[in-house]
Amino acid sequence: MVIRRYERPVTLDEAAALILEEGGLPLGGGVWTALNTRSVGLAVDLSRLGIDRIEDQGDAIAIGAMTTARSLELSVLLAREFGGVFASATGHIVGVQLRNVITLGGSVAGKYGFSDLVTLLLALDARLIFHNGSAIGIEEFLLAPRDKPFLLTGVTVKKGRAAAYQSLRVTANDFPVLNACASFDGEGWRLAVGSRPAAARLCPQAASHLGADPAPDPGAAGRSGAQAAEELTFGDDLRSGAEYRRTICPVLLERAILEVSR
């Protein structure tokens, strides 16, 4: 990538002006952006904005957009509130060196199909927070067209939701062939599948099969996984074909559901 102008603002207002008014490209960790060969007139480095914290807000956990995958993996606060699911979803992302660079905001904003974090956050019903204080659910964001620039400052995740993450990889630190996450909040289930290879999507029909049962048996979990494979679409890429992804989808979701219910 060729960058003709590089800015490193220190306030959100300054960063927002550069991105929203001047058309600057926001840089999170820059890992995936660096692989792009296009030329960029203005790049806006977000590393000095102080949006790299994980904070307890009472009924929710707030995670800054510049928080690295490694910080999510090692966070004591996230482990206390959500068990080991953040570590499970981030621990296989390439290697420690890259996990120290990859950011939550970059992964979400890019809507990357291979993202482990997007699948996890979708299952956890995360809300995205923008520079002006506005917020939307991550499902709405993933489905919306990319028609306007934005400055994502973080996400919030409500407490009280148990979750489990599963993935299949060709090698331990490769991108996932398919990933899946199940969560339960005491009232109902959210099931998300990603790396299809398109971006993660919810499986509402599959979740409805589980109702409000906090501990479905293997039969119910299996039927729910099978329903998810029917309601989702899958595609081909270098790592797998669509039919293989469809075949393993029920297995990964069943495992995730049963892990949550234990």
C-alpha cells in the first residue's frame, strides 16, 4: 500500500474530521490493510486516541476499538465475566506477534469473513459505539451496506451471557475453515457461524429450536446445528468447499451448545 499523507491525531474530534470530512482511511492495527496494494491519499492512525481499554461499566463490559487480540485473550476481566470464550476465539489467530497488533476495531470494521472475533461478538449480541456516541447492534452493522465513512470507537457486551466458541482449521494458526459460537443469556440462545467464507451470520431458526432451555441434550443440540446448516449459505475458497463447510457446521454448533450448557 502506498500512503501519500499520514496523520496521527490525538483526539476523537480530530480523527473524526480527518475520516468523515477528508475521506481518510482509519488504521487500526493495519495488519490486513497493509496487504492491500491500492494507493491511499490519507491514512489516519488511531493509536493515540486512548481507545484501547477494557472496562467494567456495571451491567456491561466496554472494549475499545484499538484493543488488541492479545489483550482480549489475556484479559482477566473478560475471563471473569465470560469464561474462556474470548481466549478460545483469539488464541489461534496466527501467532502472538500478530495478536499484539490486530485490533478489535479493525476486525469488526472490515467485516472480514475469516474473523474469529466477529463471530464471537455477533453471538454475544455486542453493540458498536461510534465517535459521536451513537450505537447499533453488530448484526445490523454487518448487514448494512458500506456507503459512508465512520469512526468506530469500541463495543459493549452485556454481562450475564454464557458462551462457547468452536472452529476448524487446517493448521492451528491458520484462518478458520469454519467457526461457530453459541451463547445463552437465561432467556434464549444466539448462534453465529462465520468463515463461510463470508462474514458471520446469526442462525435464528436454529436458535428457536432450543427455546429457553439452558441445558439442551445432545439430540436437541444436534438438530439445532443441522437447522443452522440449512438456513445458512456457504461458499468455496482455497481452504474448503461449500459442501464441506455445510457438513461440519452442525458439528461445531452442537459442540458449542453443549459446552455452554455444561
